[in-house]
Amino acid sequence: MVRPVTDDDIGLKVLREPRDASEQAQIIDIVAIHGIGAHPDDSWCKNVGTAQSPQWANWLDMEDMLPAVAPHARIMRYGYQSQWFGEGAVRQKASTVAHRLLLALKRKREEFLFRPLVFIAHCFGGLVVLKALLDAQHDENEWPGVFASTTGLVFFGTPFRGAEGMSQVEILKAARREYQENEVQPEVLKVLEPGNEFLQEVVDQFGKTQRLANKAQVACFYELKSSNVGKIMGKENQTICGKRKLRLP
């Protein structure tokens, strides 16, 4: 089961400070953003132990993983309420999460507004990043440094043209077989539907920014295997956007 997101999990959390904080000119900020139906910390973890004796490894902050290849990075992750089905389900919109992300970045980067910034995003989190960057570009006075300083974007399974092969109807049917009607908040799925107006607008507008001379470098990763929609909402094995959620002890 996916661990519930609590108030303490929400917002920007610093996982790693740069090894040598005295070299300010070399420091970058890396921010990881999870997808829907996921926990902001567990999304980046893998059980390197056994089912009986789990040992959770978070590749964002383990010494021999991301910090090893980015020793001058301040590594953070951003958390938001992402549960849209089951007990405690909440309504959520990409634009709302994007605005709150910008607020958090503004506070956390107050002293270093133009420090290089890299985003790592999974699934719905990638759409949040695009919306945040477009808003930051549109109002640079309100969100100074966010768009101009973003140098890299890494997307894992972000459905830029919708989640083809996983229709909204199928997903909702699977959810409603497992949960009560008042435990399902389907609004967030609309943005994942191919042809969604908001989705097309965000992706198309961001595509135009890639023509700029100082454009951010983009890397996209996705799975080739089909997803089992029946397991997406299952109470025993939960997956979303093609990624299996980790079972917690």
C-alpha cells in the first residue's frame, strides 16, 4: 500500500546539502517531484532487502547514488497531497500544485535566486513542472530566477500527450470497484486524458520555450511494457502511470 501523505510530508524538503558549501559558484539545486497516488519520499526508493526484512534505499540521497554524481548539488524533493482514491482522497489540480511549488522555491532559494536549477519529475509531477516554469516565465518579477535558471529537466513517464492505453474510463472503473464513490476524486485524471485542453496548452507552450538560446536540456524516460489497469487501484498492488509503488512494512 502507498503510505499516506501527511502535513509533514508536504513542501520542499532538503535531502542533501552540497559537500563543499564554500564553493557557491559551483552549487546547483536539484528538485524531485513525485506523481499522483504516490508518496513524496517513497517514490524514489527501492527495497534492497527482502520482503520480510525490507531496507529502503532512496537514490536521491544515498551516498553512492545521486550525491556521488552531483556532489555540488543541494538535493531536495517537493511533496503534495496526491491521493485521489481511497480513504483521504483529495481533489488536486496541476495548476494549484505548480503555484505552491513556486512559492516553496521562492522561499527556499531567496538568497540564491539565480542558482542553476534541475528538476526531476515522475508522471503527473512533470506536468506540474511545466506549468510552474511557464508561470515563472510569464511573471519573472513574481518568480525571479526560476525559469531563467532552470538548466535541466528529467522526466520519468510523464504523459505529455495523455496516458494512451490507460483510458480515464478504465481507471475510474477500476477505482470504483475497490472504493466507495466518495473515496474517488477523478478530477486529476482529466489532465491525463489524450486531447485534454490544459495538457495540450501546457505542452505546446513549453515546446516554444525550447527555441530559446538558453533553453533547458531535457531528458525523458518511459516504459515500453503495457500497464495492468486492474492493478492500478488494487489495494494490494498499487501502480500508477506505469510505475509500481513500493510496498511498505
